[in-house]
Amino acid sequence: MRRLSQRRVAHSSILGFATLLSAGAVSLAAPEPASSAQQTPDPAPTFASDVALILQENCQVCHRPGAIGPMSLLTYEEVRPWGAIIREKVSTREMPPYHYDADVGVQRLKEDMRLSQGEIGTILAWVDGGTPMGDPSQLPAPLTWPDPGAWRLAESFGEPDVVVASSPYDVPATGQDIWWQPSVPTGITESRCIKAIETKPSVAGRAFTHHANSTIEVQTGDGNLRPSGRLSEYALGKLGEIVPNDACRTIPADAYISWDIHYYPSGEAVPGDQVEVGIWFHDDATFDRQAAFRQDLTLYFLQGGDYDIPPHGKLMTQGFHSFDHPVRIDSWQPHGHTRLRGMALEIFNPETGRRDMVSMVSNWSALWHLSHVYEDDVAPLVPAGAVMINTAWYDNTADNPYNPDPDQWVATGQRTADEMSHAWIAVTHLDQAGYERLVSERQQGTRAGDQAGVP
């Protein structure tokens, strides 16, 4: 997991469409330029003094032996031959694989993996300058990486309080899509409020676990199981879910986890494969459960029914949802397959006529399914009656680099070859008093000089 970035940039943010902050923005005057006699050109970047640290903080978590990256980028000897490809991937923001538009919507995100423009410029200048090594004594100390099978959220929260594994399944080397749907007891003996969740395939399973969704189930009086809310969703690349400190996503006592695991054989048989979900709880000694808002994770569809994308064709779908009470949007995760190319989340307030962009991904890749978690003080506050608008764009032409066959009709469905149109959105449900309090707190924080939430 990348270290939490210290380089957050707020291009714009939505504070709650009843009140948009405009006060408190800081403008820093540029210093007077030094005389030509005082100016010295910046030294050309080198691997040792500039590039190695960027790779440590952003790339080596995947690009090291035993991890999912196709090559190791730990040493100069390993990195130098890939210089031109690294240049291309970072300049187009394909790598690191955090596909979230940088010029619209809320920009302050938790666990944001994007490189800053300065870091991108350093890498480009290093490659264009001939990929020099520089002074080896300036190399940063090598990092000690955790086991590839370790929990990535453990760096922030410690080891999970509870781990629930799916029942084992023998995944064949070849074949069609497979769905494995067991129910497993959690062993939780009392109702708890969840702080964070991470779903973790086996190390081998990362190659063939398309998704692994988990639903909370409880026993009925006749001994059957019934759903009691969504626990989490996993698809390749997703880190996990983090619940804000003032919200509670509840898991009841004696609950079961119902798994919906989609395997797609990748050429290697794996007997007894299991997917695990790690759950972290709020500390009951310090967490005020009675004052906490209710949070849930919901799948919001972007179309009213089935659709077909013709060969060499394109398609747009939209979905709309409103609430009869105020809410806060805590995270947004687009979902689709190989023809999805972009998705956007907007909020329309019919009382004011405003339509505001919350988030957009215009270079979607089905190889990386990421949940974009908003920083607590900029997570959009949405008044009752406002409408969430999710829009998705699909490209079934040869111009789509991820399209396996533009000559095929593509329909909605569960298979990898089919297409989907929905977004996973974590929503905290507010009452009117709580909504007004959160809006007021953000206004007061801005007037006090805190730049949280300022466009």
C-alpha cells in the first residue's frame, strides 16, 4: 500500500448543495524572481537522488518479487531497461493504476495512489536525460516489504479483528466462468460497528478471482438464512473500504457471510482456493454508537433493463437515485467490464437547479476496480430530494484498447465477456439536524482558516 500522500490537491469539492463554501481560500503571491546572477539551473534528476524514492513510495508495492507487477523495480539495474515504458505509462497516468480524473470533482481522497504532476515531470526528465544513475550514496535505504499475502490495511489499522474465509473451492486450470456461493459463520458473538473491511484473494487467486462480493446474513426462526445488508465488494485492484469515524456499518451477532465469488480459470489449477475478508471494528470504549449515523454500501444500477452494444458501436447508460432524507456520499466505485471506458457521478439539486460533478473516471480499465474514498471533510453532503446521476460510456470499437473483440454483440450479464452498468456507493444516512451540523462545521472550519472543503 502506498504511504498516505502528503501532496493532496483540492481542485474543487462539493460541500452540500444547500451551501457551497467560497470564503477562506488562500492566494499566495509569487516571490520576486532572483537576478540572473543568483539563478542556477536545477540539477538534472538522477535515479539515486530523485527517481528511486518515487518508485519506493508509488510502484514497488506491486513491482517486486512475489507481487502482482510484471517486473521488479527495486534496483537501478532492474528499472533502467524499462525507462521508456515507464515514461509512457506515467505520462498517460496509466500507472500507478488509479484512474480518477484530476481536473474535475472532489480531489481529496483517502489512499490516493496518483502521482503528483511534479513526480511525473521528474520521471520524464530523468528518462529524457538518458536515465542516469547518479551518486549511489544518495540512494534511499531499501524498504522492508510485508508478505504479498499480508493485509494491506494493516499498515493503518493493525491486524483485522475478525477474518472470515470462504469454503475451499478447487479452481480448474481451464474452463468457463465459475460462481462459488457458500455461506460461512463469522463467529462474531455481539453486534459491532465496522471501521474498515478488506477482501483478500489468495496470492495465486489474484490471477483468476474476478470479483468476490460478501453479504451479511442472519438466521431466521426456522433456521434459514436471510440477507441483512451488504458487507463488501472486491474486484481486482481494490484496497478495501474505510467507514468514517462518525458512522456505523453494523454486523449483527451470530452473523453469517454469504459469498458470491466469480472465478475465471487462468491456466493453472489451484485446489482448495479460499478468499478471506478481514474486518476491523470501532473501539467500543471510545466509539459513541448511539450518536453514530447509519452507513451502508449499495449497488446502484445505471440502466432500467437489459441493453446490447452492437459491433463497432458505442453506448451511454444513466441511473438516477434520490433520498427522502439528507445523506453523505463516502465513497464511489465504478464497475463494468472490458467495454466500459468512463463513468461519472453528479448531483442535481432541483431546488437550486445546480448540477455538480462529484467524480469522474474517463480512462476506465477493467484490470483495476478501485473505490474512491473521499476525505472526511469533503465527502459530498447531499440534501433531501437531490438526485445522484451516474453516467457510463461504453466503447465496443477497435479504438478501445481493452476490447477483446469489436466484432461481437455485447449484452448485459454476469460473464466476463458480458457487460455491466452499476456503481458501488457507500452512503451515510443523516437526519436534518445532523446534516445542518456537518454543513455548519465545515463553514466554521473554513472561516477559522482550515482549507478543508474549499474549492
